Amino acid sequence: MKIRIAYLEEPPFGWSGPDGAAMGADIDLATVVLRAIGATEIEHCLTTFSELLEGVAAGRWDMNVPLFITPERARRVAFSVPVWAIADGFLIRAESRKALNSYASVAERRDAWLGVIAGQVQRQSARAAGVSEDQIVIFQQQAEAIDAVLSGTVDAYASTALGNRILAERIGGSVLRAVEHQPTTGSALEIPFGAFSFSKNSDDLRDAVNRELRSYLGSPAHRERMARFGFTRKEIDPVLFR
């Protein structure tokens, strides 16, 4: 059985190694699960975020690496059980003095510009917090957003707190730093869930993946493998006890 899975260049979740082979936390999880359900061949399809939902819905591949679950996306694709829970954060220049630590903090400053990836939930989250459209700069690829932060074109890049932490460590803390979002006054910080996604007519594959996920998620083997990519109990436990 051959399974095609689409992924993004977005460490630590997925990226292409020196030899072009896909790797990363989401790739590792998919490989374990798909082998367990009988996949004899796994084809990794590199794509952009804006093509993920359309691609799987049109049958260009069989499933997507995990992305945040939203009602709008659930109308277009079928999600697996959640596999991680990760809050948003910013990647900013190390010397920045603008004190950006939430979407609300960006909205409060008319001289702050925020980079987001096209199609990702961070744009909607920023707008809901009051960030104006003219403060948002949209990029197609993560690498473009990082370059924009480094050059000062934008003041912050909005992505997952975990992903930004790993990026800051790889690039160097003297250049970039990751900032976890702080809850706004009178409200708790919501942590959204992420899950694999499939076309609406892929019930057999999704059901098989779900069965394996339910037995594997939270196991010692799962925790050990995910720890290699920076995942902790904070990202794993919420999906087990939701």
C-alpha cells in the first residue's frame, strides 16, 4: 500500500534534508503510524501551505501533515484525532525594543509590522485581536518570513511558539529570539490542537490512522521520539486529556 503525504518546509515539524529526504516531528509521527497500518511505500510531497487543503481535497496526495483544526478547514477536509497542542508565538530580532508579546501588543503599536504565512491561522488570530490589515505582511514560505524579520521588513513573524523556539536556537540567540505569547488581561491563553487531514472521501485511511494514533500517542516511544524535535509534555498531554 502506497501513501502520499504532503509536508512543508517548517522545522521542527517538517523539512527536506541535504539529500532531499523529508524529516521532522510530523514526518516521523506519520511514518510510524503509516507503517503500523500496512503502508509499504510512503511518498512525501513538498508543497506550500496555501496548497495543502486544496491538494488533499483534489486527491493530489492522500493526507497532509498536521495543521491547526478550525471550523472553516473542517468543512473542506476530514481531520484525524489531534496529535499536538501548540500556542502561538513570535520570532523577533534579538535587539528589538518594541515589547511584542501578543497579537494585542502589535495592535497597540501603529509602527509594528507582523509577518504571517498565507493561509495559516495566525492571520485570523491577529485580526481578531485588533491588528489592522495594513500591519500584516503575507509570505508564501517560512524562509521568506524569517528573512523579513532579519532585514527589519517586519518586526515579528507569527507562528507556533515551539517552532519559533527551535528556529531561534538554530539561527542563534544573538540574532533572533522567540517570544511566547502572554495572555491578555482578563482572558486565558487558548492552545489550539493540530491534526492530520484527509479528503472527505478517505474514511478508511483516516479510520486506520486514528486507530493507530489512539494507541500510540502518549506512549513512551512516542514521547521519546518527539522529544528529539523539542516536543514536551506541554505539547502532547493536552491532546490526551481533552
